[in-house]
Amino acid sequence: MDSKGIKISKTTKLRIDDLMGEFVDSFDENSKDVRPFVVKLGLSTGIANSKGLYKEFPPGCESSDWEMGSIISGDDFMIFKHLIINEAGISLSDSEIKKHMRMFIEHGIESLYLIWENHHDSGDLEDFKIKILK
């Protein structure tokens, strides 16, 4: 089981691209791990910030324009799956897991992006990293 089939909004895709720029120096020059890292960070943030399951997408994120592919798979997928089930408090089907995973990603990336908008002009990546960990 993996994240293949989850489509996120164009707004979130563009936000992920912007956030990737802040982390690219933390990875090898030819690494393809930056995008999965940002998506997983967004998913983690969305889960951490939630109080149960989200009912609606963030404003401007209702459409599903970009296929994520298998960015989240294996053990990572299983961990996130069980965190989502824990938030739901009930058993969920695979399609429901993916639906809620998308919702958590959309909300988490929005939260990270708002922090990034307030800090990217300063050029202080350390301050940005500290803020997202709070």
C-alpha cells in the first residue's frame, strides 16, 4: 500500500515546490528525497495540528490536480495510516485512509507555508526549522 492515487491541489503542489527550496541544501545534490520529505513533513504537521479528522479542505485546495505518486510507501505509509486511524477513532477503509491522508497533507502544507511566508525573506533557515518544530 502506498500513496499512489492521491491527488492534491495545484495550490498545495506549488507550496510544496516553494518549501522544497528551503530544504534542498539539506540533501545531496542529486537527491530526489526533497519532495517526499516535504510531503511527509506536511502530512505529519497536518496530523499533529488536528483534533480529529478534518471536515473540509483549506480554502483554494478543494481541487485535485496533481498525482503524488508513490511518495509515501512501506513502513512510512503504515505509520501514517495508523496515525490517521488513531485520529479517526474508528477503523477506516483504504480509500478512506487515502482521502484523509490528502486532507492532512493539504492542511499540513498550508500550515508550513504560512510559517515559511513569514520567515523566507529573512533567509534564516534555522529560525524557520525551529518554528515548524514548535
